[in-house]
Amino acid sequence: MAKRDPYEVLGVGKNANDKDIKQAYYRLAKEHHPDKNPDKREESTEKFKEIQEAYDVLKDPNRRARYDQFGWDGLEGTGFNQGAGFGFGSFEDIVEEIFGGGSIFDDFFGTRTRRRSGPRPGSDLRKDIEITLEEAVKGKEMSIEVPTLRVCHTCQGSGSKDGSTPQTCLQCGGRGQVQQQSGFFITSRTCPICKGEGVVITDPCESCNGDGRIPHTSKLSINIPPGASNGLVLRYPGAGEAGIKGGNPGDLHIVIHVAEHPIFERQGDDLICKVNVAFTQAALGAAIEVPIIGGKAKLNIPSGTQNGKVFSMKDRGVPHLRGRGSGDQYVKVNVDIPTKLSSKEENLIRELAKLRDEKVASPEKGFLNKVKDALS
């Protein structure tokens, strides 16, 4: 397979200056470095190998001039080993080569390759809470317990015994990163001894075993607002884990789960329920009691109400979480047809059918009447 033009690989023109080439290499190295693509490491390694090779040609004036004149053949016998024998280091090596370290290096890498022996923020915590629909509608104040980490009072968060100080890690020389070579590739990873800190606590605090923090269960009073919905997240800044070496504490995120209700179904801020209505009430009309959150309310059923009719009760739903007012409650009517009738009830209904000239089934004959019909 023919090798690609290094100008094409870096995406620069033939007249690109050193700054253009460095910037293109920086951008592509950031995107395709294997350390940035652990899920596609093999593919990224091949891509980065091509990028590195192109950069090695174009950054050197002599190699670039020979390539411009003779192509890849012009690099034969110059000591430039095409496609093999070269390696690449960590992001730190790449950026230090281009920018020489400094603030650009820090902005690019953040805490990943920077020494981590300074203050670091604590982790955010998540706590899931289940509440009833009634509590979601009306709101609730409650007290919760959150397992977390707080600053160790014995060492004041330093992790070391009183009078001792951390020592520079001998494994990584204080960089927090160690290099590993596999064939002709060189990659960097977090130092397994100091865990990226760059220093090692040789005489750890007995209370926290060198971590600077100890387990703690904190109690917190929280306020669930009226109108809380399933999946609502309440954030409490500073209520998470304590920071490391004086870092800011993390936040606590409380995730609300609203339990299913035996009567009501919630759709947004509206509530839906079903009620049974006697067929006489549906036919003649009635004032009935229907359930609402926290009690009952009267609902007028007009005469001639059909099965499945839905009535709206304004502002009887869930309060709007971010605004005024509330949703509505919808009541769906289920006309209850009796399955058993007394003889008197049956006769009255038959009389009604007769008055309305409606055909109905003949009355079912009893056992003795069936015997008489058979004998006759």
C-alpha cells in the first residue's frame, strides 16, 4: 500500500511554515493519541504512527527538502527509518516538544499529567430518595443520612503523621507518570506507586492511613419542593466528599423517585383517576365524591353521562415546579352495570324499556316453568 503524502496526513499545504506544521501536529496528536482513545487503541496507534511519521519528515528542513524533491525515495539512506523504529511518548512529551511546557502545557493536560500533589476537589455524591405522590404534590422537609468522607482531624488532611513530610516518589521521580515501552511504541501511564501524586507518604497518619480523610455519615436537612417530579435532581453544593489536601468539597446530588399511586396516574402536572358511577346516577345525574390528593371533593355528574366520559377538575393537579398555579385533575367515569337484579328491579327496568319502546331479552324462566312447558 502506497504511503500517504505527509502534507496530506497533517492537512497542511506545501508552503506551510513551521508554526502551521506544529499546530497541525498538535491538533491531530491531541485527537488520535492512543492514551486518548483507549477503546480504539489499536486503530489510534496506527493513525498516530502515520501522523508522527509525517511530522518527523516535515519538521526537519533537510528531510522536508529531500521529500519535496524526490518523494519517499529521497529519504532512503538518510538515517530516517520509515514506518518503524520510532516511538511516541506521552502527551507531555509531545507538547513539551512543541511548546516547551509552561501554561499551554497546563491548559492542555489539566490534572491528567500535571503533578497532583496539590489540593484536589472532593468527589460529588449521589443519593436516591423515593417519595409518595402526596409528598411530591405538597412538598416535604426531611432529614437524610449520607455516607461520605470528611477531613481527618488527626492530621488535618495531610495524610502524614505529625512531624513527617511526604517524600518524592522514586518510581516516577515526582512526575506522577511512568513510561512503558511496547515494541517501538512508548506510552505513559499513572505511576502505580504514588497513584499520580508525585510524592509518597512514608509515615502515614494512623487515623486515616495516609488518605487525609476518614469515613463519616453526615446528616442533612433537605427540602423537597411542591411539584417534584420523578427524576428531579436537587443539588447541595459542598455536601459531597471532602477535598484532598485542602481542596473544595464535592456536591451532593439527590435524585427524586416518585412511587406509583394506587389511584392516580400522573401525566406531567395533571392527575388522572377513574371512578365508578351507578347507571342510575349516570342516567339521572348526581353529585358524587371523588378522590383528590389529601382528601375528597364533590363532582357533579350530569344526566345522560356515558361510560368513559372524562371530567376536568381545574387546579386539582400537581403544582407547577417552576411557575404559578397547578395542573388539573381528570376523572374518567366508569358506568357500573349491575350483574344481579332482584325481581322488582328487573320489572322496573323492563317497564322502562317498554316505555322507551326498546327491545330487551325475554325474562329467563325458572325450573318449574320449564317443566310445565315440557309436559304441555
